[in-house]
Amino acid sequence: MLEKTQKYTAVDIAENGNASVRLTTIVTDDGVEISKSHYRQVYTPNDSIEDLPSHVSGSIAAYRAGL
């Protein structure tokens, strides 16, 4: 059976507050990985991060609060 899972696998935050977030998509067939792809998006300090999961947005917000 084909399954598709997505998870955030990287968050990189630059000194200027830009946050680069990587979303990984893995497709498996009966438990065997048959495809893996990455999508990266950059959020500037003025961008909303409310659509991100709390563990990702919380990390970004905590870093930016210290700037």
C-alpha cells in the first residue's frame, strides 16, 4: 500500500532573522521508501509563521525574540 508522509526536517535561521524551513515528503510502498523530495521555503521577519506547526514556529519565534 502506498503511503505519503510529510515532516519538517530542517530549520535554519540566519543572523538577519530569515528562517529557511525544509519540508520532506516520503512515499513508501509496503514500508519501502520509493520516493523522497524536499521543499524549502524562506520566511522573512515580516512574514507570518502561524501556518507552521508549533514546534517549528516556536523555534523561529524564540530565536527572533533574542535579536
